[in-house]
Amino acid sequence: MNTNAKPSNNLVIEYTKATKHVCLCTTISIVLIIIFMFSPLNQFILTSIFGKVIILTLLGYTLYANITQNDQFSKKFNVIMMNTSWDPVKTNILCSYVFSLFLIILILSVIKSIF
């Protein structure tokens, strides 16, 4: 029983580290959005486009990292979303996918602001 607890604790620790990484990338993206889209730097075409490309790259990486980590986590824990029992792990995975949806909306709004 004790051997089963160690791998699951390690999986949770890996998942929390990956979540911190995703949050850091998201925070940097939001700061760059404020700098390049809502500041006077937005008036300069070259700076604005360059900044938006950096933002899109960082948001794309964040989305990729979030989805990849969620898939790995759900496979390692054998989480089946359609199962009738509900636990905090399922809630966390579902919230993370909702966060991915918001990242996609943010990416689309940055793309829309380029054109």
C-alpha cells in the first residue's frame, strides 16, 4: 500500500510543477499583452506586430504545455471523465481544459488584433 502512495504523490508533484510553469507563462503573456496591446507601443506598427508574434508564440506554447500535461496526468491516473464518480482530480482536469479554452479565445483575439 505504501508503494502505491509514492508514485501518486510524485505524479501530483510533477503536475503541480507543470501547472506552475503554465501559470508563469500565462502571467508573462498577460504582461506582454498589456505592454504591446494597451500601451503607446501599439502605435508603432513594427513593434506592435513583433510583440503580438511573441505573445502568440508564448500563448501557443502555454496551451500546448497545458494540454500535454493534462493528457499525461489523466492517463497516469486512469481518469475517465464519463464515470459517475466524481473526485477532485477530475475537477482539476476539467478546470484545466476550461482554462485551455480561454487560452484559445485569447489567442484568437490576439490574431484578430493583428488584422
